Amino acid sequence: MLATLTSKGQITLPKEIRDRLGLDAGSMLDFQVLPDNTITARPVKPDARRIRGLLKSPHAAPLTVAQMDEGISRHLREKHAPTSGGQRPSKR
């Protein structure tokens, strides 16, 4: 099976390989280059440790309405603050 490398360094895995490995959009692969320049790729199974820290601690105190209001106000002040040259800050 052949695949072509794009100018951005990307390849499309042939459908037969995607089907055999059970891959779909967003799947992760782990590549290794062996001493003889053979490349191996294996699917990486999702690991709960990858999402560590995405959620707040269940022991953290919830924000008050006043704290949420202040955070929103601060964000809007920064977002709509006048800048020199009449240009707005770029979106993140």
C-alpha cells in the first residue's frame, strides 16, 4: 500500500489500514523509527490520565455570583478596551 506525503508533512492512511486498526478521525497513533529506518505505528488507546486536571477539584469552593460577575466584567473590559492605532486585539 502506498501513501503520498503532502507539502505539510501529512499522509492519508489507506482505508484498509484504518479499518483494520479501527481508526477514525481524531484517533492517535504512536510512531517509532527502528534502526533500519522501518517505521511502525500503533493506535494509542484513550487513557483517563490524559484528562487529568480538566475538571476542578470536587473539594474546591464554588464561585459566588459576585465573583462570576467580576470575572465577566473584567473579561469584557479587556475585550473592549480601546487600543492605540484604533485596532482591536486579535481573538484568541
